[in-house]
Amino acid sequence: GAVVSQHPSRVICKSGTSVKIECRSLDFQATTMFWYRQFPKKSLMLMATSNEGSKATYEQGVEKDKFLINHASLTLSTLTVTSAHPEDSSFYICSARATSGRTYEQFFGPGTRLTVL
Amino acid sequence: AQSVTQLDSQVPVFEEAPVELRCNYSSSVSVYLFWYVQYPNQGLQLLLKYLSGSTLVKGINGFEAEFNKSQTSFHLRKPSVHISDTAEYFCAVRSTTLGGSNYKLTFGKGTLLTVNP
């Protein structure tokens, strides 16, 4: 149980285009989902926290107009990288916190590798 | 606010040798502690966690960790490693307080464990 999926697993896009990444909790409902960015050889950097039905809370230094987050249901959150540039290339990982049961834990998705040409 | 320090960025060991990955944390509030493992191009998998109770916690794949409150440490150990344990290991903490931003995880920078034959 407690499986989180991400789609796509890899995406390559041209500079200036927008890319949407989906994060789904497959067998549980998630009150809160988190979006992280991971640079090579670096730790995970929390970008934003999203709660179902409300606006995401962005961490300091993260551009909310560039990284659009939508958490429309208890099982789906999306991250849209708008007008992507090569510096946005990274590994993006989502996690989800369950509404009941093991609420102390975050369950992580497998990540999405974004490459902007 | 919390911070996590993983003292070793890389730990090379030989197969079947014991290993200890060190983690120290700083926090003004009570915390839960976690160790995650990340294999190349994958998301994070929970190895073990300390919530309360016994300070020695056992996790998956033969790993264990000991919470030392006085030293604010949560070192990860395995008595005999395998080639397949080669991966990045992250220590993380979060507040025990419920609500809002308290659910955020703070990660260390990671330790790359390389097991050589």
C-alpha cells in the first residue's frame, strides 16, 4: 500500500514550452502533497506544499508563476513548469501525506527527469 | 526550524563489511526522524523511522538506527553490506507538532554509500 506514481518519468522539451507533471496517490487519499527538486549530487529542495482544494504554499525563492501547482483532488496534484528554460532541467519528485493512518509519513513518487533543450 | 547534517558525503566500503552513516540534527522542537534510500534515477524509499519509544529502530534490508537525544544524532548502521546497498542515503526530520508547515521534512545533503566487491 501507499503507492505514489508520477507521470511522465522522463520528458524532454524545447525551451519556452510548458511541461505538466502529474503526481497520483494510487491507493490512499492525500491531504497534502509536496513537490521537491533535486539537483545532481544534491539533496532534495522543497519547492511547495499543496493542500487539496487550496492554493499551494511556495518556499522562499520559488517562483509561483513559473511553477504552477494544482491539487484538485485527494489523489492528484500537478506541477506545471511554464516557459521552461535549460536551467529548469532537474529531477522533480513529489510526495504525499495520507489523510488517515500513517499521517506522520510522506510517501514518495519515483520522480520525473525534465530536460529542457 | 530544523537542520540536518550528514557528516560524510561519500562512504566507500567493501562487501560484507559493517557500515555506519552519520546524521546529526538541530531543532528547537521535538522531531520525528527518518532515513530514506534513493537508488539511481528513482524516488525515495523509507528505510526506517523513529517516532517514539525504543531508541533503537530496525528497518528494511537489515538496517538499524539509534536515536541519541543528548547527542542529537540518528546514525544508520548495517553489520554486513551487500553490493545492492550501493545508493544515496538521506536523513530527514520533521516536527512532531501537527498542522501546517510542521509536516515538512528537512533533509540532510545525503551520503553516497558505495559497496565494492
